[in-house]
Amino acid sequence: MSRSAAWLGGVLLFATACSDRLTPSSAAELLRRDLPADPITIGAGDWDHLVAQGFLRHNRRASFENSYLVTPEGEARGLKKVIERGPGSVTISFVIHVCERVPGEVTSITPLQRGAARAAEVSYVRRATTPSSANPLVPDADLWSACDSTARWPARVVLVRDSAGWRINRPPVFDEPPRIQTQYEYDAVGRLMGARSTATFAGPPRDPDGDSVTVHWYAPGDTVPQVIAAGPAGFRVAVNHLILMGRPQSEHGRLVIMDTWGVADTMDVGVAIR
């Protein structure tokens, strides 16, 4: 091998080693590129005023869920309708999207290893973006307070090294909500003695990165979880209801799904008795 060829090989080897190293600046660049912005919203209170300004449209003949609609003028100023559905109920509210929290500087990098696989836990801060202009839906004081660019929101993320380079490790998710059924137990004279609700998941949690996932179930009042076997056919968890004055009480448990790197998602399994 000639001396120039040997020197070129050394340069290529050095460049490869440098590109493999995760630094605060390279991690911050990756987070800014690949992490979605976290929207900052302010609650919109006076619906009648929004209607009068032309940002909402009210149709008294429509169903409750569709009785208020955001106009194009409202959408242009960040007004959004939020619909929350619960057991036998629907709630609507309105929020105003005023700015975003975006990744800022990286504060620490902690290497992680699982066998031959490499990763790193990255701590960083999010900062609010500055609004481009005043918003007629929001008082100036509230707008600049919500979008204070000097505020810092600590956050953490796991980055994984694969053949293509460093990437963000995504949390596992539940694709579908569970189906919940409640069974009641009565004594010989018809008095309610017990109630048990079962949440049935049609399939296991899904990990977008293909990592293995463990499922932990915290029953109501428990601080020690049960490990749940979540196979292809799905799984079930159960909630026992407290009976007071002859009536079952609402209860909720908590499911925590965690991937290989400890990145988790949480689902509250609530059973409301009305």
C-alpha cells in the first residue's frame, strides 16, 4: 500500500469514528430536526364573544357536539375545538394555539447499553417560540406570558444508534382503546354485593421501533404492579369496585408499557359508574 493510500484510509477511519460520536451539539441538532413541536395553548373562555367576532359559528339546531364550529377566521388565529368523550358524556371546549415549545440546548448525555445495542439518554430543555404577531383572541399580557422564551421546560429522550446513525427512540403505544364490561353480584334478596369491570384489549401494545415491550398493571390502590402477558390475541385487566350505600364507586387503574430502553407510555383505565 502506498503512503498516500494509507493516509487516506486513516482519514476515512477518523471521519467514521467522529460521526459515530454523540455530542451535545449533534444531539441538539437531531432533536430540533426530528422531535415534533409541543404546542402551547390558552383556553378560550367567552364563546358568545368569539361568535360576535366571527371566530365561532353557533347553530342552535345542531347536536351539542356540532353546535359550535370554528370559522376559517378563527382557524387562522389558532382557535381549535377540543372534544372529550367519556362514558355516556361528551364535553367540548376551545383553545387558542399561540406558540410552540421546541428543543433547545442539551444539558447531559448518559450512555446506555443493551448487549451489543447502544443508546444514550439525553436531557435537554424546551423553550417557547416567539409569536410572529399579536393575536386578537388573546390579551397581549397573556400571550407574552405563555410564550416567554426565557422559560425552560426540562425534558428527556432516548437516542438509539443503528446502522443509519443516531435516531430518536419512540415510545410504545396502544392502537385501540379497550372494551369495558361490568358484572354485578347480588345476594339472595337482590342487594348489590359486588361489581367487577374487565377491560379487554384486542391486541398487544405496538412499538414503532420494533423493541420488545413489557406491560405492567397497577390495580386501583396498588403501588406494586402486576406483569401482564400481552400476546397476539390481546389481554385483559380487571377493576373491583368499592360498594358504598348499595352503589358501586368509580375506579381506575393504570397500565404502563415500557420498551427495551425504559421508554414508557401510560394509560389510565377508568371505569365510571353513573
